[in-house]
Amino acid sequence: MAAQGLSGFYGSVFRRSITVRVLIRTSDGRVLMLRNGNAWELPGGVVKGGEDPRSAARRIARATLDPEFNVGRVLVLDYVQGTQGQADSIDFLFDGGILSTSVTSFTGAGGEWEAGFIPLADCGSGLDEGHGGEWGAALEALELGTMVELVNGAPVSAGPVAVPSLRRMMPPLEGFSGILGH
């Protein structure tokens, strides 16, 4: 009976999905978006067991575009708290760099999904609701050359860093400071 209780506890603790997305831009200001159904979204998917987020992003980008494609730095890290029985998730958004292409759209193998290079100004409104906050954060991270941390799609303000106190390991002792050269 106790073993079932522990497995239920550990199952809930470690039940988090990790997803990745890749922001791939063109030199003329368009962004690669995929559509399977109604919502447009950045190329992405779930990190498989034994796979790190960067490798997963690389795998997804290579499956979409080119077997030699590579990804850059993390632009956005979003911790999404689960609601109504859903597990928490951790979402990474990687920089896929800039492509030089005149292609405007194509379809995936078997016609499962549609891909399009959409003008940058139109991308934020075309994203599904779950990843809208990541879009603004990604643009900010690109502009500032940094990474943006989100919780549930909202920016986290880190606040000021506390200055460490200048405590000494040992209080000064009368008569000994001259021996140690202080």
C-alpha cells in the first residue's frame, strides 16, 4: 500500500513535459510558421526521453527544413503551470537564425502540415493562444541579445540582486592581527 502512495507522489512530481520551438527568420523579415489545422505556430515539439532540449530543437528544425540545420541560443524559457489536472511544462524557444530564401510556402511530407514564411508584423496575431507570450519575449530577446524568462507566458522580474555582506570568517582578535599581517 505504501509503495502505491510513493509511486503516485513521484509520478506527480516528475510528470512535466518539456517542449521546444524554433524561431527561423528570413533575411527579408519573414518567419517560418507551421499549420496543422487552424492555428499557426513555430516549428516545435516534445523533448523525447534521453534527449536534451537543444538536440530536440535541432531534430525538429532538421525534419522541417534541412538535415544539416543547426539551432542557436535559447531566446525564451517559459515555465507553464498545469491547471485542471494537466501537468506543468517547460518550454524552450531557440533561435534558428536567418535564412536567405525566396520560398513563401510549402507543405510537409504527406501533406500533413502547411508551412509558410509569414511577415514578421503578422506573426504575433497568428499564433495560438498558448504561445502568444513567447512571441513578444522572443522579439525582445533578439533585440537585446539576451534570454527572457517567463512563467505562464508572463515575464519574470528578477528584482535587484542582494549585495553579500562583508562578514569575516573570524572576528578580529586583539594582539593577533599583527601576526597575520592585517
